[in-house]
Amino acid sequence: MGNLKVYFDYLVENQDQQENIIKDISIKGIKKQVIHNVLSSDELEDLYYSYPTDKGNILSRKRNKITLGLLVYQGLTTQNLEQLQV
């Protein structure tokens, strides 16, 4: 949009146009964050199957693997996990 404003200013200076018709236009919206280094489906599946459940506190390890499964197979976000209820 900024480039168009500069272009229309140029047209006004060269008298090709009487006024800059887009000088007061601004685009507002939500800026989205681009995610980098996304794992492939095979890498996610390897991560899930390689998660150990036999060491340490077995119940917490199983809970963590279930949570990982929800992230990998259901596509939940951390915000979705916070909203889960028993």
C-alpha cells in the first residue's frame, strides 16, 4: 500500500493526476506469525513413538505421551491444551 501511495504522489507531481486518491487509505488487520522449521508428519510420528514411558514416574510419562499424541495427531495447540477439562 505504501508503494501505491508513493506512485500516486508521483502522478500528482507530474500532473498526470489531480490528487492522490489513496492517501487516506490504510489497511488494518491481524498480523499473523509465520511458523518456521515445521516438522514433517513422519518426524512427528517418530517423535511420538520414540517418547519413553517406562522410565521415571510412569503415570506422568503416560500423561505426557497422551498430550504429545493430542498435539501430533489432533493438531491441538498449547492454548487448546489449556482449555481441556477432565
